[in-house]
Amino acid sequence: MSRETIDKSQNFLDKIINSIDDPILVTDENYRLILFNKAFCNFIGYDLSELLYKTVYDILPAEEANVFWGKSKEVLLTGREDIAEDEVTDAFGAIHTIVTKKTPYVDTRGKKHIICIIRDVTEQNRAEDIIRRSEKKFRALAQTAVDAIILADERGNTIFWNKGAERMFGFTEEQMLGRPITDCIPEAYKEKHRRGLERAGPDGIGSLTGHTIELTAQNSKGEKFPIELSLNTWGTQGERFFSGIARSISHRKKAEKALKESEERFRQLAETIKEVFWLTSAETFEPIYISPAYETVWGRSCENLYEKPESWIESIHPEDRDRVRKAWKKLKAKGRFDEEYRIIRPDGEVRWIRDRAFQVEDEAGKVYRFAGIARDITERKKLEHQLREASLRDELTGLYNRRGFLTLAEQQLKVSNRKGRATTLSFVDLDGMKSINDYFGHQAGDQALLDTANILNKTFRESDIIARIGGDEFAVMSGEAGAEDSVALQERLQRNLEEYRQESEAKYRLELSMGTVDYEPGSHLSLEQLLNKADERMYEQKMTKRR
């Protein structure tokens, strides 16, 4: 084989391994580094000239080198592949958690070598820890709820079952985990439930999100009872999940039946429960009866409503008023009214109401009245908001987490395309985070992350989407921004950073690197592509600082 052919093969090999993102190295039988890619140089922090023909004892602390050498020696002796998780320290003193795969190789001359592929899992382990803490927070919140809170995977199998669900259905969490939620549905309704999930498809359940439906359920004893269920769905890593907040409405259903059977019995019952019961004329919609609970919930007197029936619609939040008014006008034609809306009490407090109405017929079958039940659902709405925020917010900084950013940023890109407005994505990295943790402790590291969050909140607008998407990585989606704003953003960030340094008593120097990329409507770049471009520009700025 000619020298030219050998050189071409070597160049081809170099291009192949240098195109691989994971660090790769090859040692000879004396454990010297004879081949490695650029990713390994970047990972360990040494140049090519500093690594060639060196051993691990030249680039790692003795204790780490002993572990690496010992496992490499065993690979050469046994001829068996080895996969292990270890910790190594790079040239800058940063400690990485890595998974290494060492494979023995014998060349044509009988020389033994070891091919080692490295995967840096430091950030992955840190992200998993953050997720575990978020899940712990969610579980603590959900277990305090009175209502039943249930989570299920896309196959309908239970993955979370709180204490409220145990009390309502009689099954313990241990009994329900992994079991289909249809175990809590009477046999006669199971097929209907299954068809409903199939019709929902990947996105169809969205039509039910934010609304409440009524179902017939059964407990562990086989007893059937009606429930009110609020549904939601979300997807992650290609999987779809369902969540539901359920409340038994057995008492309310009994009350509705009593109302239809006897108006007098309705009056007696209405004055003893917390829900607001009301009756109106089917012809004029004038109020005939309002239960005393109206004064507690609305903060207004029943007499005032009798005198000024329009005060009911005037008490509804302006953003909900037109929708409720339209639904109310359809009551006579459709015979039903079921709306959730906000009211503003005289003291300024905003409360959520679920208001439902049905027809009352006389002996001839003619509708002569409408009866309704209005219930204060403010606490349920607060719980839904807390659960939603817990899944989208970073526990330490209060910024959006990676899931929250991806969700909101995707929506922002759709708005940008629809309105034809440019937007800017910024990728910010807290430089030297590992050194701060190592030399000053994790409490100082947490404070550095909090200080970074405060600086970003000060730099960007309140309407911008600011998130911590990794251990020391932040991202910001700025609406209605263009290329001319990128320099201004950099300058404002540096100015706020400098103000912080002058006021801070921290023993370390806080450094931030930022890369920005502009998105033009119609460019069809994905959010992942935008993040990668901004990350590259941030890395260019970081490298400029080191020169």
C-alpha cells in the first residue's frame, strides 16, 4: 500500500472520529494516548500537543488515574469490554461524572490497544436530581388536597394516586399503581370510556382541558356514585399523560333531584348547603328564588338581586361577561347552561364560579322555570394553577424550567409566524459554576444561580420568557425583537452584571456568557435549532474571553 493511500486513510479516520460529539481516545499496550478526537481535547482541557503519547497519570490526579489504569489493564488482560461510571477532573479543576466504554483491539501487527468512548453525564445527573425534587414537591402538594388527584399514562394505567383518591374510591395507592383507571368505572361504562380515549387521539383531549365533565364511578366495594372530573393532558419525551381532579357530587345530584320533584323541598334544602340555588321564570328570566348562600359567595344581598336582576351579569368579570351573556341567551333554546366564570365581589376579591342550570317542566310538560346551582370553585382553580406552576417552574430560581420554556417558547414562535414579527432567543451560561461549587460550596453555587436569575429579570422585559434550562444554563425568548436589538441586549446584560459586582459581597466573580440568534417569521427554524445556534454563539463569546 502506497504512502499516499495510507495518508488518505489516516485523514479519513481523523475526520470520522472528529465528527463524533462524544470524547474518544485510543491507548497502546503501554497505556499511552496515541489517538483521540477534538471532543476529548475540549472535554479534558488540553491541546493535542499536550496529550499525544501521554498516559492518564500525566493528565489526571493520581487517584483517578489509578482507577482508569486498573480498569484498562483488566481489559487488556481479559480481552473483555468494560463499561463503568467514574469521576474525572479536567485541566481546569472541574469534576465530571462520566460513563466510559473500554473495548480491546489488536491490530494487524499483534499490538494491543484500548478504544475508549466517554459520555459526560454530569448535567444529566444534575437534571435528574432537579426532576426528583420537583416530583417530591408535587407529591407533597397533591397529598394535601381534599379532592382526588389521579395521573395516568397514555394506556390509561395509573401512575399517581393521592390520599383524596384513596378516601373517595377506597383503593390504596399501592393497589392502584399500574392498574387501569377503568377499575374505578362501572362495567357498563368501561367500553364508552375506552372509545372516548381513542377518539381523543394525541390532541383531541385538548377540547376538554379546562372544562369539567360528569361521570359515574364506583368504589372498591362496587358502589356507584357520580363524580365531577377536571381533565388535562401533557406530553414529554414522546409519551402522553393524563391528569384528573375528581370530586364526588353525590350530594349535589341528590339535591338536583329533590329540586325537580318539589320546589318546596328545594327551598328547604337550598338554605342548608353552601352552593347557591336559584330559580327564574322561563319567560322573563326574572329571579324567583335565590338561596342565602348567594350573599356569602357573591358578597351581595339577595334583596339587591331581586330588585336589580342585571346586577348578576354586572358582577361577572369583564373578560368573561360576553361569553356568559351569550350562553345565558341560549338557555331558553337549548335548555341547559353550564359555565365557569369569575365574579368580582364588592370588596374587589375575584372568585371563580361554576354555574349550571336545567329546565323545570309543569304537569303538561311545558318549561315554566329554570333552576340552577352555582358553586364557588376558587380553591379548585388555585390548586389547578399550583399544580401547573409546579410542573413548569424551576424550584430554586422561580424562573421557568426547561419544560416550561419549551412549552411557552413554541407558542411564541407560532405567534411570531402568525403576526409576522421577529423574535430573539438568547442562550446564557454562568461561567465557572463548577469552580464556585468546589471552592465556595453548593450554597454559594445556589446563590450564584439566584443572582443570575435576578440579573436576567432586570435585563429582559417582564413579557419575555426567562428560564433555567440546565444546571448553569439559561434561555430567554424575547418577543418583537430584531437583529438591531442583539447588541443592546449584550450591553444591558453587561451593565447590570457590573452593577451587581459593585454591590455584591460574594468572594467569587460572577461571569456570564451570552449568545443570541434572531428568528424571522417564515424561516421555519425549529426551537431546537434556534437553541443550538444561540448556544454556539454563546460558546464563541466564552472562548473569546479565554484568549
